[in-house]
Amino acid sequence: MARRRKIRSSISIPITLGAITVLLSIALLIGWSFLLGQKITRSVDIAGDVWLLVLGALSFVLIIVVLVLFVISLARGIIEVRKQDTFIDSVTHELKSPLASLQLCLETLGREGLEDEARKKLRRMMFEDVDRLRAFIDDVLEANRLSYARPGMQNLSDVPLSQFTEQCAEAVRARHKLESNEVFVDVDPDLVVTTDRAALEIVVKNLIDNAAKYSGRPARIEVVARRESDKKVRFDVSDNGIGIDRKNLKRIFQRFYRVEDQEVRQRRGTGLGLFVVSALVKQLGGSVQALSGGRGQGTTMRVELPLAHAVSG
């Protein structure tokens, strides 16, 4: 809440100053036009005065437009800086938590007389923390790579969607310790799509991981893929989680953006996962949108991709 007030305060100062400057410019324009109009009524060379009035008015309008654009640009810059500050805070939290856990596990493993079962448990915890760090770093690196990516860089191959989606779901089940029935996969076993497998894997894993992260237990996550037409396939990843307010349905795909909500803040995240999903889906020639009835009503992430040279029975 304090951060939000700080952001609003930082933005309000340049906007207020810009608005005052624009109003002063308008007042000067009106006053100058009035005085020049009176001069025209008493002048013999009316044509010259009219041109002077027109050029002056255009100059003032240009100044006002530049001021407005400057204020908008400044406000956007401040918002972007604040987003990056939030991202740095999130990164710090994301790194400190698993590192502290790894340190504790290593210190415990160094004790004498530790039972084998306890050692196995600690090793498993360490592997989970390493996997969490790896996934986090992958998201950061992928977001950075997408900033410089160019069209046509995809490595296309035929991907059997049913087997592929089940593998992605199993990876998320293991990460979040979900039961097999908590993630339900329904994909036509004969459906194959020609796309960049690595990019699609990041998209599908991130969407299922997001659904698991923002769902309670037991979770109810459904991953459904269907042929939408002769040229498109549609993925729906639905959950019974905390849901999203309608005003945030588009904003969640912005870089570094996280919903200002206590339930969201309680869950780890950097505001990069859905940005990466959105950017990759666009690179693959598709589109992504979030659907939700609001708070507490779950969310559906819908991705439409071209089938390309799809093979389906």
C-alpha cells in the first residue's frame, strides 16, 4: 500500500506541473489572441496581422502538444522504473528463500549421526530448491532474450500435443507435489502441430505452473487442446483458483506487472511468467488471453496457435 502511494506521488508531481504549464500556455494564447484581435480591428494592414495571429496560435498549440507528450513520456518512465524496483524486490525474495533453504540443508547434512532417511529427505529438498532457482533464472533469461529476438528465429518441428502436454503437466505435478488427478489433460492423441517445441514447452509449463500456484488444495486444473479450425489449435488451461478482476485481465501480460492483491503477493513471482508466455505466443504466430469471472471464480488462460503442417487422424 505504501509502495502504491509512493508511485502515485511520483507520477502526480510531473502531471500536476505539466497541467499547470498547459493551462498557463492556453491562458497566454487566449490573452494574446484577444489583444491581437483588438489590434486587427484598428489596423490598416489586416492581412499581415491575421497571418501573425495564425502563426502565433499554431506555435502555442505546438508547445502545448510537446508539453503533453513530455508529461506522458515522463509518467510512463516513472511507472517503468517503479515496476523494475518491484521486480528487484521480487528477485531478491526469490533468490534468498531457496538459498537460505539450501544453506540450512547443507548445515544439517554436516551433522554427525544423521539417519539415512533424513539425508534422503534433505537431498530431495535441495533438488527442489535447485529446480525452483533454475526455473526462475530461465524465466529471467527468457524475458531478456525476448527483448532482442527477431522473427524467423524459431526451430520448427512436429510436436505430438497429447504426449507433449502430459509431460509438461507431469513436470508441474512434481514441482508442486500435486496428485495425478489435480491436473487433468484432455488432448486429441492424434493431434500434431508444427511449431517451436522449446518455446511451446515454456508456454504450456508456465500456464500450468501459474494455475497450480494460484489454486488452493486440492487443485482442479484442466488442460484442454482442440483443433479450432483447419488452421488453428486452441489450448485452454483452467483452474479453480483465486481468479482475476476484469480490470487486470490484460495488464497481467505486461512485463513486471503483478496484481496489487494480498493473495497474489503471498505467492512467489516476479511478474515475468505471463509476459514471457505472451511474447512467445506472438512469436509463434498466435494469441493469448485471460478469462475470469472475477475474484474467487478461477481463471482460464486461452492460447490459439497456428497448426501449420498439422497431422491429425
